[in-house]
Amino acid sequence: MVSLSMTVLAAVAAQVAAAAETPKSSIKVSSSGGNVTGQYHYGFLHEDINNSGDGGIYAELLRNRAFQYSDTYPVSLAAWSAVNGASLSISSLDEPLSDALPYSMNVAASNGSYSAIGFSNEGYWGMSGDYSGKFTASLDSALNSDVFATVEIESKATADEWVKHEFEITPRLDAPDANNTFSVTFDPSGANNGSLDFNLVSLFPPTYKDRENGLRVDIAEALADLHPSILRFPGGNMLEGLTIDTYWNWKDSIGPLTERPGFQGVWGYQQTHGLGLMEYLYWAEDMGLDIIVGVWAGLSLDGDLISEEDFQWVIDEAMDEIEFIRGEANTTWGAVRAEFGHPEPFELYYVEIGNEDWLAGYPEGWDTYQEYRFPLFLEAITEKYPDITVIASGDSDYGYEIPAPAIGDYHPYRTPDALVEEFDRFDNDYGHIVGEVAATHPNGGIGWDGDLMPFPWWIGAVGEAVSLIGYERNADRIPGSMYAPVLRSMDRWQWAITILQFAADTAMTTKSTSWYIWEIMAAHPITTVLPATDEFDPLFYVAGKDDDRDAYVWKGSLYNITNTANAIYTNITGAAHMDISIKFDGVRSGTKASFTLLTNPSGDPFAFNDPYTGINIVNTKTSVIKANHKGEFEFAMPELSVAVLDTDPELCGWRKQSTRDFKI
Ligand SMILES: *[C@@H]1O[C@H](CO)[C@@H](O)[C@H](O)[C@H]1NC(C)=O
Ligand SMILES: *[C@@H]1O[C@H](CO)[C@@H](O)[C@H](O)[C@H]1NC(C)=O
Ligand SMILES: *[C@@H]1O[C@H](CO)[C@@H](O)[C@H](O)[C@H]1NC(C)=O
Ligand SMILES: *[C@@H]1O[C@H](CO)[C@@H](O)[C@H](O)[C@H]1NC(C)=O
Ligand SMILES: *[C@@H]1O[C@H](CO)[C@@H](O)[C@H](O)[C@H]1NC(C)=O
Ligand SMILES: *[C@@H]1O[C@H](CO)[C@@H](O)[C@H](O)[C@H]1NC(C)=O
Ligand SMILES: *[C@@H]1O[C@H](CO)[C@@H](O)[C@H](O)[C@H]1NC(C)=O
Ligand SMILES: *[C@@H]1O[C@H](CO)[C@@H](O)[C@H](O)[C@H]1NC(C)=O
């Protein structure tokens, strides 16, 4: 049977053949001689960059919920407003809610005789209304008098004591947009002297996998749909901190929310510590992800660092963290984790020491990293946990011969052309993770200092596909690639290139062009990379076998096809393409395979997925094709396209494979 997509391609072929000879590529894949790699990891780095955590994937809807502060961001009533002439003020009571949360909000009747006074919170640029005393808590329109939900809560308040009030609020009708606020009111005549104190006022919609203090469902699901298998966290610059005193201290991020002080972060706003270490670990567990945990390495972004004489506590903090994550419940920190409800250790096989230590405080930062910071960590971790792969935060280009058995971390933010030119970057190198990668700047732009593209765009995504193929070909030494950063709040951003865009209104959540490319690459795992005809450019590919499914897989990307070298800069709709045949050694005539082709029918290499229009410019077509009488699979790919062939036509997804099977 000839599928529709093949018919279309054949027509295109005939049309172009008349004009110019069609380039061909015949690829032969051996059945032996490959490197057993374990499943290659596709995933992402997450840190709370510009409200991608607080106000982003962390589902809390209220902003400034606990009046947290730092030296940089004084305690304030930001995001709160008075209702019915109430007077709101910050107070520091003799009996605070906790040492971590010493300030609270006093709500007093100041004027007029209202039977109900209170306060409201505007959320993070609005709040979505589509989720599901006497206090009266309500979800109101910010624009008019519409009230979408109310709930009355019997007060349990007693004088001079903090009492937790919990309630569920279910909208009677869906709010039409995100222009909503949350408010709480009470009758001031019933309060001691007409006022009450509030702290840790929190509102959560249903969360991903119903985790308490969990993740926003639509964002988490869009990430889970990428078939990721690895999560790198918590940074990134946020891990390092602007100063030595303000790095991401994991011990401040665990336990009840009342025990988390928050900190200044590095991205220009007070952060809550709500998305803490346990929340990251549950995130990984709920999506079936291996983790790469970044531990603080004694260097902050201002270049300040901890001296060698003083360094032991830095190591100790990291060793405690590793024990918290994967120690048995009878270890000191494993017991703390067990107390928080997770007696089973989490799996942890990758620990990264710091982040981009070649950058802050150069050259002293990088010198000390090589002299003592990294070696001390490597020794301490490998001695206690020989099955952990320790990752240095720089790559082999920075003049540090990273000592085995450690590996490096490579962060290419590039033009699409540069990603393609680096296709062979790891053909002759030792191990690295690609801990951050994305096409960010346009070809012909002025590089790192130039303007970022406004959104991930088609040719950038195809360039990423070429680089991902180059990394996966070397999966015996390169365990995985991570997109970064992953999330962009359309209400507060500067770095425009992220794999998902979002706003308070869930209708804005948008999968970028890169999302579609990364999804297809991850959905077809390979466990053994097989030797194949290695002629590349303009067709770049990796071939292999997935031993678990007994399937052969080929992933390819066509970039800058030879007979239309300039095509990528012009409009190429229906133009250049390549005829491709693939012969897997031992695969017989008549064998079926699924063939998925990703193209951009607009022909505009700068096309992107715009959250304001919701139009997806990526065309994904899957068909089943059969090996011909010679056992070859034949198909055509147009310029700037990505394809995956998989002899397991039933494959409709992926599976998790633990790094336990993967050793470098
Ligand atoms: C009380 O309300 C009146 C009228 O709304 C206003 O003019 C006045 O400033 C208020 N006084 C205080 C102390 O808030
Ligand atoms: C709320 O409505 C105002 C006025 O129409 C608009 O400017 C603003 O962008 C809206 N905010 C959200 C979060 O939808
Ligand atoms: C009312 O009581 C609160 C706490 O009990 C106290 O902080 C506040 O100063 C009191 N206000 C007046 C006007 O007495
Ligand atoms: C801790 O528990 C593990 C198994 O859960 C056991 O093998 C180990 O001996 C225990 N260690 C101590 C110090 O009790
Ligand atoms: C793609 O083609 C353009 C135009 O010929 C050329 O400038 C560019 O270097 C090519 N890119 C790659 C990665 O080969
Ligand atoms: C975060 O957002 C602010 C405000 O838009 C901007 O000034 C800042 O540069 C942003 N930082 C990043 C890393 O995007
Ligand atoms: C297997 O790994 C070796 C050493 O890293 C490399 O030279 C070789 O090209 C790899 N083979 C395949 C099929 O990728
Ligand atoms: C390419 O052609 C399409 C369809 O005609 C058009 O919408 C698009 O704007 C063109 N792009 C460029 C870069 O000329």
C-alpha cells in the first residue's frame, strides 16, 4: 500500500528531477561492531530562571505568599491589596510563624464599617481560573465584579497562636482568562481588636500526579510528552549564587514550607525555595527521569571563592546532599528524607561539581577549580560512591584535562550553522554530557553578543537535530543532551529561546519548533550505535539497534543540500530534496518500518511557533514503509527536514531505562 505522504513525496521528486539531478544517499548499516551504549538520554536543565520555577512550573498561584526577604529584596506587601478599606501592614511578631518566616501581614479594619474586610493577591501576572471564615475565600475577576468561586471557612483562630486553615475552592464556572485575583475576607468585629495576622497564604490548583506542593499540570505534561530521560538541576547560575552567602543552599529548600526562608536567587526577584530539592526529586521520579544534581562548588558569580584551607565544609554539604538523595533510611540524611515521606533512596548516578566554573572570577575561579576544588570533590565522591559519575563543569576546550573517571560538560549556545559545523565535535574526545544546548542566534548574526532570535525557529531546530545526532553517534562517551533553559514566562523574560513558552493563562503554553525535534529524537531509543557508511553533509545521521525492542533505528537530518546551497536563506517550498535508501545488514525484503518526517511547509527557515497565534509550523507525518526487494528502505527528505525510521512500527513511545545499566 502506498501511503499518502509517500505519494506526495513522489510527486515532488518527479517535479524536481526535471529541473536538476536529485542527490542520492545510499547508507549501509552493519549489524555488528557497534558500541553498546545504554539508552541515550534526552532531557533538560531546569533552574528558577526568571519565574520559570516560582510563577512557572511550581504550581503555587499566589505571589509573595510568606513575606520572604533577602538583603536585596526587603520584605514587602508586593502582590497584596486591601479589600474593603482594610489596612495591611507587615508585622514582626514576638511569636512568628517560624524562624524561617519571621514576618507576617496584619489585616486591620481602619476605616468605615464593613462587615467583611480582607486582602487579595494578584498572583504571577494573573492566575488561571480553570481549576477547580468565617473566612470567605474567593476567586474574582480583576476586571469586573464576576466571582468564579467562593468558600466559607469556619475560623479556628485563637489569640496569639498560629493556626493553619485549609480549604478547597471549586469554581462554579470557568474564568474566561487569567485576569483573576484571589481574596480572603473576614468580619473584623469578631477579631480580638479588629485585626488578624496572616502568613504563608497559599493557593494550589491540582498538580502533576497530584503531588502536594507540586508542579503545574499543563507545563509538566508538555515536558513529560518530550519522552525525556534526564533532568539536570538546580542550575545553572542559580546554584552558584551572586555571592558566597546566597548560593542555592539545598538545606534551606527542604522540609515544611514554614521552614524555608527563600533567597535572593540570581535572576532579579526574591525566590521562595518552594521548588526545593524534594520537589525536584519527585519531579524526576514522576516522569521517570535520571538526574544530574549540581552541587555547590565554593564559587559564586561575583568571583568570590572558598579557600583550600576552608574547603572541607563545602565538600561536607555536598556529601550530605548526596546522602539525602540516595542514602539508606538508616543514614543521617537518608533518615531525614525518610521522615519527609520517602524512605526508599532515590537513584543518583551523576553529580556535577558547580556550574561553568571557567566563567565566574576567571582566571582564579578556573585555576582553583583545577588545583583543588574539583580534585577534592572527585576524590571524596568516588571513594564513597564508586558508581557515581562525577562531572566537571567545563569541557575539554578550556585547557583542563579532566581527570578520569570524571567527564566534562559542554554548553553550546550557537547559530544553526555552528551547530552543524560541530557535528563531529565528540568523534575524538573523552566523555562529556551536553548539559545545555540550543540554537540561539541566527546564521550570519553577530554571534554571542548579537540579538537572540525571538523564539526557537525552524532552521535552528534542524541545526539542533544535526548536533543531537552527532552526540548520539558518540553515545559510548556522551551520556546525554539537555535543552536549556526550558521555560519562558511570556510576562517576564529576557532570554527568548526556550523549549516551552507559558503565561498564567494555560492557553498560552506553546511547544516550540525545538520541542518537536527533541520529542522525535527521544521517542526512538537506540542501545547500540552501529557502524554505517560515514559520509555526512548535507545528510547527517546515526543508526543503531534498540536491543530491548529488537528494532533498527535510523535518525537523520538534511541541512544545506548541495544543489541549492543558498536555499536555506530563500524560500524553498517544494524545492530541493534528497532520495535516500537505507540497508540494515540482515534486514529482509518486506520488513516494515515506521517513517516519521518533520518538515516546515511554509518554506520559511525563520518560521516559529508563536504563543499569540497558537499556530504550529511543524508538519509531522508518520507512515509505514516496507523494505524493497533488496531489503532497502527508500524515502525522500526535503531540505531542512528531520526523519526517523524505526523497524518497530508498533513503537508509540519510549520507556525508561535506568543509568544503572550505563557505565562510562
Ligand atoms: C477613610 O476613608 C475616607 C473615604 O474613603 C478617606 O478619605 C480617608 O482617607 C480614609 N482614612 C483612612 C485613615 O484610611
Ligand atoms: C488583564 O486585563 C488587562 C486589561 O484588559 C490587560 O491589559 C492585561 O494584559 C490582562 N492580564 C492578564 C494576565 O490577562
Ligand atoms: C491588635 O493585636 C495585634 C496582635 O495581637 C497587635 O499586633 C496590634 O498592635 C493590636 N492593635 C491594636 C490597635 O491594639
Ligand atoms: C542500613 O540498611 C541497609 C539495608 O537497608 C543495611 O544493609 C545496612 O547494614 C544498614 N546500616 C546500618 C549502619 O545499620
Ligand atoms: C549553508 O549554506 C550557506 C550558503 O551557501 C553557507 O554560507 C553556510 O556556511 C552553510 N552552512 C553549513 C553548516 O554548511
Ligand atoms: C529577567 O527578566 C528581567 C525583566 O524582564 C530582565 O531585566 C532580566 O534581564 C531577565 N533575566 C534573564 C536571565 O532572562
Ligand atoms: C565505538 O567507539 C569507538 C571509541 O570511542 C569509536 O572509535 C567508534 O567509532 C565507535 N563505533 C561506532 C559504531 O560508533
Ligand atoms: C515563503 O513562502 C511562503 C508561502 O508563499 C510565505 O508565506 C513566506 O512568507 C515566505 N517566506 C520568505 C522568507 O520569503
